[in-house]
Amino acid sequence: MSDVWKKLQVKERKSWFIINAPEAFRDVLQEAPADTLDEMPEKQAYEVILSFVKTEEEIEEAAVLAEEKLAEDGIFWVMYPKKSSKTYKTDISRDQGWSSMEEKEFKVVRQIAIDEDWSALRFRPAREWK
């Protein structure tokens, strides 16, 4: 299992949904036991939701998806381009662009660097705040 999965702490989870993954991640994603990639989720709930975003609109879509499809005690990561990325451009950052997550009552509980282009924030829904 690659370092990405170790950083995300998702190895034991069974049902995954991954959305908007860039081509550069397709090889790494083949290691994931994902049920679907970039398709409408069919399951009632997923243990892991990974969403790659570059815009506030995509953040809002991820928040709605997680609100509807994240299992109890599920893991919800949102990957976003670093400001220093030479490959991806975005207006969002660790501190900017996340208002839709707040509106849906998701709270950041962890931040990690994925690689030279991507960072990730892990969110928990209000029902699981401790």
C-alpha cells in the first residue's frame, strides 16, 4: 500500500467513494478498494469518501455528498492543490474557501501533505465532534 493510503489512515475500510481524482493519481488509486470512481454513489453510505477539489463549487458538492453518503464514523478527506503547485491553480487554501463545509457542520480534524501538488483536510460531521 502506498504512502498516500498510510497518511490517510484508511487501509481497513471496505466501502470507498473517490471523486474528481486527477490523472496523476489514477495509478495510486488502483490500490484502493474503491467501489466507484467519479460515478454517482449507489450505496446508502460509504466508509471512506475522498474528494479532489479545485474550486469552492467542488467543495460544496463534496460537502453535500458527504452529508448524504458518509457512514457513521466514516472518513472524509478533501484534497486540494497547494498554492505552490506548478501543475494546478486554485483560489482555495487551508484557510480560505471552506464556508460550505462550515454550513454543513463539518469540522477540520486533520491536515496532511499528499505530495508536492496536493494537501488534504480530514473533516468530521457535527454528530461526531468530541
